[in-house]
Amino acid sequence: NFIEIGQLPEGIYQIEFYSEDSYGRLSTTIFNEFRVIETREIPEEQTYHMTVEDLDKYEISNEKSKVETTLSGLQQLLNDTKEAGYRKIVLLQGTYLFDENNTLYIPDRFTVDMNQCTFKLNPNGLANCMMVRLRDTFDSHLINGTIEGDINEHNYGENDKNSEWVNGAEVCGTSKYSTIENVE
């Protein structure tokens, strides 16, 4: 079958199809929700470009050091940027060493452009961890970079588990229209 819905204004839509049996009962519901947007491009005035001054202010290192403060500083930078009204941040290039005991949360309705940088997990012996999470977000995105675990440096003998639950990034919870794109 073919259905033409025409051009729709921006918004969220749900299309549903029902089968009706010979007794008039509805069964076999097929539905799909979709979103119509005019453009995915975020205007430049809503884009924040991380600065060298931000590295000092938030105690962030993009030189694979300062594991104690980089993740918490980066989280605060994202939160402050979002609170200031920006919808996107472009990070400085480099390698950001992530604390294995914490997770970076991407804010709701926000895009993090990694700008070809690397998020590197601090070598550890934990059985599990999550580096980046998009939890319960709407229209949030992580784009253009590399997430690197600690497979070559991991201490597999440090715990009694099998150390197989170390993850780079996930979209979870009630997230909608949130993506991880162009991330290795």
C-alpha cells in the first residue's frame, strides 16, 4: 500500500494503521512516530566554541592529563553553556582523559561537536563503566570524534568480574530524536 501525507509543518506526528476483522474488531495495530523539522543546522549564534580560557576556568585538559578534573569540568562547561542559551558546543581538539568512575551526560536539546577530539578512558580495573550518556534527552547529539576505551591498558586482574561491561556511549531512558553520529 502507498499513502501520501503531503508536506507537514514542523512537529511530531504519529501515523497509525489498524486491521479490522470480520467481526469489526480492531487488531494488528501498526504505528510509527516521526518528527518533521525544517533543518538540523543549529544557527551560529546558538553555537558556543570552546576556548583555551575554558580549559583553565573549568580545570579541563585536552592533553590527556588531569583525569581528576577533566570530566567534571567538561560536564560543568556543557551545563553552563546550555544554561547560557546555547544549543551546541564545539570542543577544542585534543585528547580528554575521562575518569572511569563518572559519566559525561549530554544535556537535553543540546549537541556536542567533538571536533575530531578523543574522549579516552583512564586505564582501570573496573568491571563496568559508561563514558558518555544521553539519558532522557530530546534532540540531543554527540558528533564528530573518537571514544577510546582502555582495552590495551585495562587491568583485568583487579576485580572478580569479567570486565566486559566497559562502554563508550549510549542513548537510553526516554530519549527521543537523540543520536551519536560520526563517532568512532
